[in-house]
Amino acid sequence: MENKTYFFRPDNKVLKQGFFMTDAEGNTVYESKVLKQSLIGPAKVEFINHVSGKTEEHQVGKVGTTEVSGALTEFFSVKSSFKFDGKKIWDYLHGMGVRIDSAMSGGRLGMTYTVSLRGEQIATLSSASPKGGKALITSPYHYDVTTSEEYLDLAFLTVYSIARTDQTFYD
């Protein structure tokens, strides 16, 4: 299948923060909707693939972040995660065979993530400025996602996970 570039953005709802991904024509191809927000426990989130018509509900926990104190190590020692159906999201993705290689983007402020599944590259995620924006620093929630329709579910879950957490580098 042919790779296409999609655009991942937050839906800008304050209390029930979801995300969506559009194609080059502006059509929504994938989205996450918070169905029920909980003050203590996980939220009930619906993931909708508009290309395949597949819809799934998942329990998504709150983000937890830890940092190691130190003048030079702090930036590189952030660990951030959330529970996805009761399991840490990075363990969940790794259990499926997903690996994420991260690198600073050349020529602009931002990150590029190469996503592979059992050794095969399936997606590239690049942090991007808001649509039409001229921001000097890229938003942590805006990404250009290049993948094929075959891997749309995994690419969306991976970029969703990166956008929700405070971690910059992944292995």
C-alpha cells in the first residue's frame, strides 16, 4: 500500500481532550473521543478509524511523569506514560512489536519518530507547527504522520501516545 501524509491535531476541547487526524484534503481519517472523563480512574475513549470503519473503546489513564534531578541529565531522563486498558502504554505497544526510534529534526526545532513493527518501518511522525502557523517552537500536539492505510491504527495510537506524554526520546 502507498504511504500518505496525514495531519494529527488536538480537537481543542478543554475537559474532554481528544485528537484527530486529517488527510491532505482536510477529511478526518481517524479520531479519539473522550466518552467519559473520570476524576480518579481512567477515561473511556473511543478510537474511530474512518477509513476502515473500525471503532474501539479503551480505558485511558492519566499521564504520569517522573524526572531524574540533575543539571545536565534532566532533559534526557524524563519518563512519561499512561495506562491503556490497564497496561503502561509503552509496554502495550512493545508487546505488539512496535518500536520507536527518535531523533531531533534537522533544520527545524522538533522531533522525528520512526515507528517499526517487528522490524519493518510502518510510519514516520514529525512534530509540526500548527496548520498555517509560523511558530518558532513546534507544538507538542501537532504532527505530520506518514504511513499507509494498513498501519493507520498503530500509527494513530503511537502518535496519540507521544502527544499525550511529556517524554521526548523513546526506545
